[in-house]
Amino acid sequence: MSSDSTNLRSESGLVTSAIQAAPPITIDSFSGDGLLNGREKQVEQLISGRVSADIAVGERVDIEAFGQRWHTTVGNDRVWSVNLPSRDVLLFPAGDGVISAVVSDLEGNQRFAAKEVTVQAGSGNEYSARIEINTVGDYAIRDAIVAGEDLSFTGRTYNVASGKTVTVTINDQDYTAQVQPGGFWRITLPNEDLQTLPDGRVSLLASVADLTETAATSQQLLVAHSVTEGGSLTLNPITGDNIVDANEARGWLKVNGTSEGITTGNTVEVVINDIYHYALIQEDGTWEVTLTQSEVQSLNEGDNYAYVNTYDEFYRYSSDIADFIVDRFPPYQPITIDDVIGDSNFNGREKRVDQVISGMLDETDNDWLQLTVMLNGKSYNATITSEGAWSAVIPSADMLALPEGNVLLRAQALSESGDIYTNNKVIDVTAGLGNNYSARVTLDPLADDSVLNALENYQDLLISGRAYNAASGKIVTVTLNGEHYTTEVQDGGYWNLNISWIDLHYLKLGSATLLASLADLGETATSVQIINVDRPQPQITIDPFTGDNVLSYAESQDNQVITGTSQHIQRGQTITVTLGEKEYSTVTSTDNDWSIFVPAADLQALTNNSELIEVRVTTEWEQDVSASELVQIQAPPRSGITMSPISEDQILTPEEALSPLTISGTLQGTFSPGSEIEMIIGESMYYTIPEGSAWSFTLTPADLARLEEGSNTVYVRTNDAFGREVTAVQSLLVDKADTADALTLDTLGMQASHEQDIMQLLASENQEAESSQAGITMPMETQISLAETVSEIWNPVTQDRVSGSSNLPVIENTLAEVLVQHNLDTRIV
């Protein structure tokens, strides 16, 4: 062992600290997450890890946890592991602990690793695997069959690891799916499998196995391949003649009937006034219910009604209704006795207090002088009100003296006419002083997620329980978070009430105390339960803008809608949406969906390559919630301008220069109406407005004559609808050969009789030039005569010239323009 190692030994004798420079031995997470619940303690568990390269294969590894030890060896892959039997795991105490592992390296140094683990208390029943099937609509299978579509069944598992296999059995056919994160699962039945299902009801069974448990649940499905004629339900006459006489009214009463086309075993609902009974369709189509004696006694004297209904296997409704008469004609009985203490049963506790016996007297035909209550050999005078109500008090001392068992209670009344009427009631008296009959109240346990589920689904929280040794109608008070809620004890001692989900929002996170109390006969009973308080987190989401979070140029030309959803946020809360420099607002709705209208003008104002959509809302509980989505913004398509080849070959010959020249082209892309196009050629600038996508400029021969000989640049430009400049450029080669060679009669459009005049004019120009070079002064003007038909188109104006000024007419025909541009001083006579 090296001299620089430090060894510290625990009470168990194992080395608990030996820090070396080499990599330590490692321990994998125990039970996957370092948390061992009660259910995981019931099965075998694995402790494993790895070692560094300087630890030999086969070296012994010692493991210790919670006072227990195990050992194993390093495998060829330098992985070590040991399986802990469930009997060892069950001995792990609840709380936090440490798993340690020690191994020696090649030099004999001990290497140490530790891993924290938490063991939860309990037997693990609360972590049992569970599976649910989402409800399938009654017509889901039929609709899928008719549409020729597959049908999916979904559900959720609890306390089951992701990846576990869910097996769904329908019509003896198994389908499997994997548990997804969150416990969700889905299987899909092909339409051909749906076609094989029989009409009627089939069972959908879902099961999943995890650890040592298998969880299963089932649901009945309705299958219909086609719609058949509905069944019928018939109600037989009650008592054979729909009349219940005095003898029939004293016993039990049968109500029955028949059916056709309704599946055996279907439930028939039978309603007699406000009395509900349920029967099953028998194999011969008959059905029957029986009213108890007390129910028959509750029937109205005179008219009553009976109503029956059911559904066939395709949930089609069938019913029947009948009226019947109850005719009792009982002997006259003017005295009624109320149920004593609610049920006419006296327990020992109720015997310790005074009891009130009460009832009514018929005031229709008699005035009453006296009513006497007789119980256990004693008489008590009752008080009679003007309305006929009577009551007498039995002292507690007399109550305690009552014998055990059935005791006769009698009320006897004397009228002014001297008639005596009597009514009897039997009461039941329990032995003892009543210590075992103290009032008690209980609370039904609430699941840990009861508050959370109520808040998530906006549902009130049902609180229920039971009262013992307390009369029906007594008040149960439930206190939660300082608020009091009350309800009455029902028959059998059961009670329940709802706490509003809005009140649940005011509970503090963590836990809360739920208190139920009941006061009866001078005693107050209470029950306390600590409930878990968890609150769902409000959320708001944004749907992908334009479907893909990309705003194309075409989409920016139309109005758009930003949509999303909200969860656990009260209706009517203001939602603020920001896009670019604009803000929009809406409110949350009951269906949790929200939407914002964005005008196209706002979208077109977005100039960045991307923009953030931000949504903000504050809940009714002052909690701020927000979300954002990044939207890519596509630039508008490029625009352009084209120019057709000038003069077809981009060369301007002398002959072509004598005629107007059109320069044209097209616009490509998006341009604003009335966009101006500028053309620069030589030192001249021209402007035009396009017609549609076509544009053109027409240069006169005078314009062309001003062009320099040689190459001239033609430059055309404008701006598109988005302010971007677009241009087109061409070169135009101008050929200025001897003008006289180009001035033919054809090019000038003149008659042959004028040819001599033109040639003389041009010759005079050449002579003037030669004389100037030789120092000879030529006349400033040359007069030529043209035919009358030519001179008619001249308009005499004054024209400035480079060499001087003279009265030179400006001519509108080609000849005049050419003469001017060649500096020929002429006067037409």
C-alpha cells in the first residue's frame, strides 16, 4: 500500500474514506432515481457500478447499505453488480441513507464510492400500478365503420414506467402499445378489424404489467354496423284494471310489462309518481318491479301515474305511460303521530334527555277538548294549537324507566261532541344508558391530488362522510381555511357537501386542515383530516404563426390571426400580444382559446428578418404568465427592369438617325401605380410613366443628332413598390458618317423634283466649310427654293446657332431637322 493513502474505518470495519488521485469506483443511481418507494421495496433491486482501468477484473467489491452488507466481483467489462433480495430491501428503514462500495486497485489501495438514497415509508399500496381507458363515444365504432376509417383507443397509466407494454383486448384480439412519458398510451384498430366486431356490446380490456403487479380495466363498447328498427316497451295495466283498491293498497304492488326488439338484460326505468325502480328485460321480453308496502302507502289517493322507459342496444329510446287510481276509503282517523326522534327508535343516549311526542288532529269536522299521550303506564296531557298540532313532553326520568324492546305509544283525543278517537304507534327502546351511542362524525379520506384535480377541471370539491347516533336532519359543519360550510345528515347518517373550486384557490400550498363537526343532544362530535394542497400552474401558449412561424411576402399582404390557448386562467382576463412595435389585446374565454387580428398594414411594416411574438396575461390571482414565439419574416421578391436591344443591334446608323427611335422594355415584380421611369442617354434625361408593365421612350431625329459619335450609354432606372432602385443599362453605338450619303430622297420622303435643291444646299455647306479653312468668307445665308408642297410645312421662328443668329425656320419634317443639326443657314423662298 502506498505511503500517501489515508484509511479510515467505520464501525462495520469497512473503509469509508480513501481518497486517491486515480478515478474512483462509481455507483449507478439506485432504483433509477435514488428514491425507493414502498412498492419497489417489495421486489428485488439491483445495485451496480463501474471501476477504473487500474482495478483488476475479478477483484472483490464490498457493498454496504442500511447496516447490511453484500459483495460481488468486477466483470470483464469492468462493471460490477449485485441483486438485493426483496427480503433485504424490505428491511431498509424509511428516510435518507447511503450506499457505499469499496474495491482494491492493483497497488492495493482501497477505492471508495458512496451514493445517497431515500427510502419512502409505507407498504407501497399507494404506488400500485393503475390504468385508465378514455371514454369511447357510443357511435364512435359505427361512425368509423361507415367512414371506412381506423379507430384509436387511448388512456393513461399511473405508477408504470415509460416503455412498458399495454395490452388491449377487443373481441378476443390483442393489440399492444408502449407507455409514453406521462403514462399515456394509444392503440389503433384497423377498419377491417372493426368490421369483424359483432353488433351489440363488446368489452374493451386494457392491462399493463410493471414490477410484480398487473393493472387492468375495461369498458363496454357499442357496436352497430347498420341502423335497424327500434324496439318497443309496453306497460301492463296496474292491478289488471289500473285501480288500486283498499285491500291492494295495504300490500305490495307489482308493476310489469313486455318488450319487443330490446336486448335481454337491458335496464327498464320504472317511475311511479316520484318513486324510482329498475327492472331487467327477461329472455321472454317481460319485465317487473315491486313497490314495497310503504311505497304503496305513499301513493296519492286518487290519480297517480306510471312511466317506464329503456334504450335498445343502439341507444334508441322507447317508453310507455299509464294513469291509475288509488281508492282506499279507510275508516276515519283524525289523529296522526309523528315519528318519534325521526325513526321511533330510542337508544340509551336519547333516553337521557326529554323527548317530545307530537302529531296533528283533524280540525275539519270536530273541535277538540283534550289529547292524552299514554306511554309505559303513564299519561301526559298534550298541548293543542288552533291549527290542530299537538305535542307532549316525556321527561328523561320516564324515558330511562322504559323497558327494553317494543313499547306501545298511544294518543287518545276527546272531541266536544264526546267522541273518543285513538291512534297507536310502536316504538323500539334499546337497553343501556347510552354511553355507546354518543354522536360521532367521520370524514371520507380525500386523495392527495383531490384539490389539484378540482382546480384543474374547475370543479367543486366533494366532501363527504357519515354521522353515527345522530338523527337525520342534524347539521354537519365543515370548516376549511376559516370558511364554514353546512349540510344535513341524510337517512343512514350519510352527509356530503361541495366546496367551491374558487374557494380552493385561496388555500396555501402545502397542506390544510379539514374539520367536520356535529352537535346533537348536547354533544359535539368532530373529525379532522389533513389534506394536500397543490395548485395547477396557469399556462398560455401561442400556435405557430401562419402555421409554420414563417411570414412569407404573400401572407404579409393579407390580414392574419395570432391564436393560442390558455389553461387555468379565469375567463375575461386581458391578454396582451406584442408583435414588432404594435400591441394587441383580447380576453380569455371559457373554451381556453384566444385569437388576435393583425392587419396586413402592420405586417408589411415589419422590417427585420425575424420578430418575436410575445403574449402576456395576469391571472385573477395576480400571477403573471407569458409565452413567446420567434417568427421568420421573408423579404419580398426582387423586382427588376429590362430593356429590349436598342435598334435591334444596339447600333444607330445614319439612316436610322433620320427616323424616331423607340427605346422600350418591361417591369418585373411589384411597382406602385404611376411609378416614374428615368432614362439618361448622353447628356439628356427623359421621363415616362409605364403602361402596365411596359414602358417606352421615343427619341426624335433631333434627339438622336445630339448624341456623340461612338459609344453612348443608355441608363434606365426606377424604384419598385418597396423603394428599392432597379436599373437597366445598354450601350448604343452611334455611326455619324457623311450625312449627304444618308440624305436620299427615300430617307427624306421627298419627290425627285427636289433632289437638285437638296444637293445644292448640301454642296453649299461643304463649300462654306472649305472657304473657312482657306480664309475665304462665304455668304451667311443661302437661299433655296422648294416646291410649294414642301414649303407649306415650314413654320418660321428664330433659331440660335453656335456660329451666330439668323432667321432660321424650324421645320417639322425630317429634312428641316437634319438641316438644322448640320448648321445649314437656309431660308426657304
